[in-house]
Amino acid sequence: MATPQGRPERFLAYSTAGPQRDLARDAREQPWWDEHAAFIDGLVAEGFIQLGGPLDEEGGGFLVVMARDEVEARERLRHDPWYAHDILSLVWVKRWRIFIDTWEATSGA
């Protein structure tokens, strides 16, 4: 459900390692890294991705994205080369309302 005004809302996107992910190698050593990084950088520049990173022990990751609804979030993410080449598998996308935010106060920013 989008906001009544159709404004973007915050979503969490959770991915797990896909069948082609080599868990013995760092994220930057995975196939299609350069293409994946360029794709993600583009979404960051557009303001779609606000925060993200890998789950080191399991090869997946979380992204915090801004979208009007889950459909838009999934559609924007599905073009990531790592999804297309089974390095990552998108498990779920869920709306996330923040009630507590001490990030800026504790991050040293």
C-alpha cells in the first residue's frame, strides 16, 4: 500500500547467497562485481538506495530503499546483475517504519 499522496516510503530488501555465490570469496571477488557495483552506485545516486551492505558470514545482504510500494522496489532491484546471474537471491521486500533512530547521534556524523 503506497501512501495516499504516492510518496516513496522506506523498505527493507533481504537477499541470500544465490547458487552461483562463492562463499569462500569476498564480495568484491565475486563474478559480475563491477557490473553489480555500477548498478548499485546508480541506484544510490538516484536516491533509491539509502543504506546497504553484505551479511559477511552468509553471503546475502540488506538494502534500505525508498519506493512507492513493494512492486516498485522489486522491479528496480530485479535488474541487478547479481540477481540475473544467481550470485544473490532476493528473498523479501518489506515496508519499514522507523520508530527509533539514534544513528546520527551514535555514528560520529
